[in-house]
Amino acid sequence: MMNKKIISCFAIALSIVSFSSCEPEVKKDPEIKTVVEEKPVIPVLEHTIVATLPHDTTAFTEGLLIHDNKLFESTGSPDHMPQLKSVFGIVDWKTGKLDVKGELDKKTFPFGEGIVILKNKLYQVTYQNQTGFIYDAKTFKKIGQFNYSNKEGWGLTTDGTNIIMSDGTNNLTYFDPKEMKVLKVLAVSENGYATDALNELEYINGFIYANIWMTGYVVKIDPASGKVLAKINFTPISYQMRNLHPNTLEMNGIAFDSIADKIYVTGKLWPTIYQVNFPH
């Protein structure tokens, strides 16, 4: 009886093992790892204030540049500020007042925008008239007029060969200065996203710098790719201006003196022009 019992138990155990071995193997799903692509961090360039200069608090700044050691400025005239005029001229370094060299007829062209000087000619664009003007840069006599298809004209600069215009979008339009025909349109982006509201422009050592409308930021743009390479945060200066002058509006205006290696910034109705420095 004992042997039969042992044999029986052995048979039961063997059958259990056999039954277990026939069970399908349960496979675990492979572990799925989510890879998040990290966007490169756009560096913020540190800046210092070198000096302060006076600025006309009635100047609704649209363009700023240095030419022949003179600071040129152009202004606009919004509908809600009928006392302002669309003019351009030379800023007095000591008083900040504008020695007006040209003025737009407000009835025909109510809002002037950016200016640039290239090869002894001064170019000026208008806000929504799709019209620009060319002046002799010495006599300031109007010598030409041109049109563009951009819905709006904002800032102007030059790379020494072409005229470059912003229009409030993320696009920069390159013009042939001889006939003011479009050569190309450069789309500006930061980490793959359009950088809109490009405003006043300045070309500094091979790169385009642009004010971002309604902010205290200036961005550094690679003219080959359109990518934003760096930013400068002037927001603290903007806040300071609002404390000093209640009518102060957004920052707008950046000028580079390539001979003296000096950079100037200001804003609409600001009481101050700042000479600043940042890696450039």
C-alpha cells in the first residue's frame, strides 16, 4: 500500500508539472520611454548702462541710427496723439531735441516709421500707406519714392548692401536699394516658433538686432538662418522710464556707432537715451 501511495503521489506531482509546463508564457510589454526633446536655451546677454543722454519726450520714436557721428531719429504720429508729427532729423546730444530735416504731410501720410541711411541716401517708410521715400542724406531733399506690398512698414536697417525692413510680423524683407525691389524674405524664429512683432532694427557686427514691440526685449538674429541667437532684457529700464515720465510708452530704438563701438537705446516718449553695452 505504501508503494502505491508513493507512486500515486508522484504521478499527481508529475501531472501538475506537466500541466504547468503547457501554460502559455506571459510576456511583459516592453517598457516605453517617452523622450522629450529639449529645446536649446536662448541666452540672455547681460548689459550695462554706460551713460544717459536727454531725449525729447514728444518724440514717438520709430527709427534710430548713427551716421557721421550724428544721431538720427524718426517719429510717428498716432491718431490719438494729434499733437505729434511724423518727422525725421538729427538729435542734439546736449538737449535731446530733434533738429527736423523732413516732415510727412499728415493728411496724405499720417504715420511715419523707420529710417536708414545707405550710400548717401536716407530711406523712410510709412506705417500703413505701403509707401516709402528717398532723400539726399546731406541736403535732405526728397529725390525718390517707392512702394512695397507688405501690409505695414515698421523698422529699417542695412547690412551695407541691402535695405532690410520689418513689418510687425516675424518676417524681414530685403530690398535692392537701387530699385527697391524685394530680394528675399527672411523668416525669424526662436526654437522653431515664429518671433512676431519685430520692430525697430539695427545691424551690428554681422547680426540683426530687433526690438520686440510692446516689450523691453531686443533679440539678436542670425541673418543667414533667421534664428534668434540671444536676447537682451531692457525691461528694468522700461519700468524706470515709466516711473520718471507717466506718458512713457514701449521701448523702441536701437542705434550702433560702428566707429566708436557705442550702442544707444531709447523708447517712445522717453525722457532718456541710454548708452548701453552688451556682448556684440
